Amino acid sequence: MGLERETQESIQKRYAGNRNYADLSQMSREERAAAMGYHVDPNFSYGNDTYVIAGMCVVIIIVGFFVHFKIARISYESHTATLNAMTKKISDEYESSRVNAMALTEADKANPYAAIDAMVTKNDNENGEFKKIFEEAKARRERRKLKKLEEKAMEVAVE
């Protein structure tokens, strides 16, 4: 600690003078390190290993780019195939339901509930619960329609 302190004081006297700070631009690398309390190996020099490390970094970057590109490409192709299969399935389903809906409406135009009745019957469970619920709802709706017609008839009769 004492040696470092003496080195710092001598550098302070040489470069700072009466000021509170030293002009670092006037110092060498070793003197700046000594002023901050670090020991610097005077025989240290940069060798060719820095170029080897930089070259390895470039190679790793290029290889990493190709590996990630391949991963992204495989992911894209898999995603595209999945979406195409889903689109085909949905389009086929849409087309078949459209054809079925047109066939049902042409089959029985007199009954406005024919398409819904066929769908309920097709998807009903073994007990026929959905069919019963549908029939009850249909009966309520018909009663409401009939009641409205009667009210209109009464209004017309009153006038």
C-alpha cells in the first residue's frame, strides 16, 4: 500500500502541480494505471490471438445465422402445412353445410322450422331431450304468434 501511495503522489506532483486533478492525456498507459493504484505489466503486448478470437466470432455468427435460418424455415413450412390442412377441412365443412342447408330449405318450404328440426333431430341424444325442448319452444312461439294475431283482429274489429 505504501509503494502505491508513493507512486500516486509522484505522478500527482508531476502531472497535476497545484491543481486538484492530473492531466491524463499527458501520461503513458503505465502511469495512468499506477495513478489509479493498478500494477501494469510493462512487457504486455497484444498478440495474434485477438485476430483468431475475432475470426472465431465471425465464424460462429455465420454458422448461427444458417442454423437459425434453417430452424425458422422448418417452422414456417410446418406452420404452412398445418394451416393449409385446416383451411381445406374448414372449406369442405362449409361447402357441405351450405349444400345441406340448401337441400333442407328446398325440401320443405311450407315448414319454416324444417331445417332447425332436422338439425335438432340429427344432434339429439338418446332420450330425445333436445327434441322435446325444441317442440316446447316452437309451441310457445306459435302461441305468441296466435295471440298477436288475435289482438290485431280485435283492434281491426273495434275500428
